Amino acid sequence: MDAASRIESSLADAVLYAEAAGAPPRLAAALRHAVFPKGGRIRPRLALAVAAACGDDRPGLSSAAAAAIELLHCASLVHDDLPCFDDAATRRGKPSVHRAFGEPLAVLAGDALIVLAFQTLARAAPAAPERLGPLLLVVGDGVGVPFGIVAGQAWECEPRADLSEYQRQKTGSLFAAATVAGATAAGHAEPELWRLLGDRLGEAYQVADDLRDAVEDEATLGKPVGVDKALGRPSAVAEFGLEGAVARLRALSEQAVAAIPACHGQALLRGLILAEAKRLVPAKLSAQAA
């Protein structure tokens, strides 16, 4: 089974778990709405790519790790779209969860997705029980405090924020969790060697998101645009300008490629990251990036 099929199968199984007889049906529907149809799935793809580069000797565990990372990402989007944050009407080209199901169910769906991520990991534990503890810690650190998604989101509530720290925590932390989790699930002796790759790629992804927010339209992105400027949030575009942000994106992408540890799958992983980095540059700015 290829990586894309493994990811979708694992996510489908996880969401199906929430649809058990006797469970609240609208909550289950909200979870399905949040997870499907798929987005780019770059984080779980990255986790599986790293696992493959490290041998992927326990594919059941690495698939669960990839699914957990994506479930946490989906949870962050559900919460990010809430009226108390972005108040976004759309996500991935359809109504956001709170617009489709109401704010109370959106809060609960986001919470449920967070817990479901760890339930998914726990159910895969028999594949390699000795790896579960480190894996739970890696994934938990990617979303919690002091430097995970929650911390990154909290910087928006502070009077001032360092742009790099804000972006590394809000976005880069889950990318770093994906790379380290992939290595951990595959039994790599030093999984932390993979953190810098995820950290740099995640920050690049956030810079690209800032660029898209500034130059793209809602129809193209499937979500509201101009949010950073409207809410006065830290942004690579606000700090560096369009040209500077593009240059920052290119530098981070190059650093990500340089951070790939020596491994038998290095060439394939390098190709994946270069392709992803190229895709990140908004089409309207691709000529400038070249």
C-alpha cells in the first residue's frame, strides 16, 4: 500500500471509531467533516517518508503516527476557525465546522480529534510497545506546551511576539513532531536528528501561508484571506515585505534539505521536500521566486 493510501485508510479507521453505535451522531459527522475531504496531508506524508528512510520496520505504528499527526492538524484547524480566533466561514472550500455544525459541536469536535489522535497511537502500541512512550511524548510536545501548537496560538494573545518563535511553534512544531515521530515509529536510534528538518520545513510552510494570505483569493485557497493583516498578527509579509518573505521561504527550504540526516532514502526524501518547497510558492509569485 502506498503512503497516500496508508494515510487515508488510517484516518478512515480512526473516524469510524467515533461513529460507534450509541455515540452522538452529529459529533461523529463533525469529525468526518473536519478530516475529509483531504487537504495536502503534507505532515503525515512527511512522517511516513521519514519512517521509510529509517527502514519502516513497524508500518502499523508509523501509519498510526502519521494519522495522529494529521488528526491533530485537523483539530487545530477546527479551533483556529472558531469565532474567538479567525471566525472563518470556509475551510478547504466548504463551510468550516462551526458554520456547518454550530460552535459548541466545533469546540467538542476539535477536542475529540485531539484525544482521537492519542487513542489511535495507543491502539497501535502492540506493534512495538517499547516505542509508544517516546512516541507519545514527541507528539504531545508538538501540540502542547511549552513550544507546541497551543503555545504558538497563545502568542496571538500576547502584546508582542517574535515572528520566528511564533511561526516555529504555531506551525513548525507539528512538522518537527512529524519527522521525529516517523523516525521514532521506525525505531531509529537517534530520532531527534530529524527534528531540524521538520522545524525548518514547518517554518517555511508558515511563511508560504503568510504569502498566500497576502496575495491569493478565497476561491483559490478555499478559506478566507487577508486575515493576518486584519487581525494585526505577526506575519513574514508584514515583517519582510513580499520579496523578503519569498527570500525567507527559499532560505528555509534550502535549510530543510540540508538538514536531512544521512540515510538510505536520502535522495527520495530530498526530492519530496524540494517538490513541496516549489509548490509552496504562490503561483502569482513563482516568477519572482525563480
